[in-house]
Amino acid sequence: MKFFSRNKETSNPAIIINRSLEFLLNRITDDVEREEYSWDKSWGVKRFESIILAKFILDYSFERIAEGQLSDDEKYGYYDLSNTSFSSLFNKEFSEVGMNFDDMQKEIEEKIETYFTANRENPRPPARYYQIYMLLTGSRSRGELEEKAKMITLGLKLLRNNVNFATMVTQYEDQIKCLKKQVVAFDLAEIMLPHIFRSARQKIKNINLKKIQVISNKLAKKDKKK
């Protein structure tokens, strides 16, 4: 009996979506908490941005799996489950600090759509992963950081040759180190994000598309009766 119960759970779209979303949220948060990312924000901010990225990656992964198999109308059941799961998890995570999904819905949906737009405009790596990382953390582009580090390095050479500015050398050296760490974070993101996308695909690949169709049809009939 337990065997059949497990099989039922692993094919249940609601259970798969809930588990996948929680997994992605925790996986992303754990990664970006690493000191190497130099993301100077509170844990709460990182958690907030991570849950939005998790929702995007989950929905994107579903779209890839359902591509050519479900029409947009037939996907409606998935998004009903996905949105319900997300709002419930969001409220569970943030209600204690006075944030709830209903109040934040517009901002959240805009952020998710921004991820989809960035993904369409930057389909190839590493630009794709760089853009996602920038949206997640609010970082400047890799090119901007490298150019800034280059300019400060040139300025540092001048300071070292002028005894009147000797006290500023350490300050400039620290700025360069900080900028270089922020550049390295892009390399880390280029490794981390593909793994997370693959994990999401693996988690959601067993979702029963026929059940999604059934849910979509039921919701459509319910809408017609209103």
C-alpha cells in the first residue's frame, strides 16, 4: 500500500510543484548566502529575491516540458497550482515580518516577467546567466565592474608615485579587491544557475500533463458558470 501511495504522490502535480518550489528556494538561498558572492544584503532580502527566482525557474522548466504537448489554455491548471503554491509559501516565509502575497503580488509578477524577458533576450550562456544574476542581486554588469576596477588600478599607480596621496593607497586597494570579488561572482553564477535549472527540470519532469489538462478543463468550466 505504501508503494502505491508513493507513486500517487510522485505523479500528483500539486505535490510535485510544492516540493519543487521549496527545493529551489532553499537551493538558491543556500548558494547566494556564500561569502564568495559578495552580495551585501540581509538574509531576508536574499530570501525574498530567491523565492521569486525560484518561481521563474519552476515555471520556465514547466514550459520547456509542456512545449508542443499542451496549449496555452491547457497550461492554465499548472499555473493555478503554481501560483497557489507560491502564494502559500511566500506568506509562510514572510508573514511574520508583515509581508503578504496579496500586497506584493504586482511587484512579484513584474519581477518574474522581467526574468522571462531577460531569458528571451539573452538565450545563450553566459549572457543569459549573467543577466539573471544581475536581476537577482542588483549587481552592475560584469563589464562595468571590470572597467571600474581598471580605472581605479590606473589611479592607484598614480597615487603610489605621489607621497602626498600615500594614505589613500589602502583605500583604493580595498576597492579593487571588492570589485574583483564581484566579478568572480559572475563566474560562480555561471556555474550555479545551470545546475539549478537542471535540478528544476529533473524535479518537475514527472509531472502528469494529462492531470494538468483535466485541472485546466475543470477550471475553464467553473469560469464559464460564473
